[in-house]
Amino acid sequence: MSLQKDTSQIYNSRIIHTFIKFIENKYRHINIRTLLRTAGMESYQVYDENHWFTQGEVDRFYEVVKNMTGNDNIARKQEDMPPHRMQSALWGNMCSDLWARSRRMR
């Protein structure tokens, strides 16, 4: 039995875009183009509201964000953002999921 890589596109680009806005606000020294390039994402994908990312793409993005910010708990930090700044109801769930997944990977 072989394991297949999940290619289901389940995270809308607006979630990544919101994460980027958080990084631009709190970690101004980070070059977003470099972050996206390192994560294997293109800016047009992030700014296209009809684009969706796979779990693997979002996991890779989160790992790059943690490395570039030096903050292993950055998904927890974003939860401190006021609700009116959130663009998606899924945002909090995604960050909680990423934080939990990163804790299990240790």
C-alpha cells in the first residue's frame, strides 16, 4: 500500500494574505517576496481570492514564517489580533491547527 500525497486545495488564499498582513505589521524587517519565494508561493496566487492552497503548501509556508520570524508560536500570536482585522472565519482555525501540528512534530 502506498501513501499518496494529499493534493486537496483546502485553504483559500485570503488566509495566507491575512497572515502576510500580520507579518507586515508585526515583523516589518521580513521581505514578503523572499518569504513567498522560499515557501514556493507566488504573489499572484496569494492576491487571487479564487486561489486555494493544499495542506502541504500551507505547512511549508508556516515553517518558513517560523524560521524567518524566529517565533515558533507565531500562529498563537496572530490569535491576539482583534476580530475586526480577521478576513476569514477559517483564519483562527487554520492557525490553531498549524500551531497544534507544529507541537506534534517536535
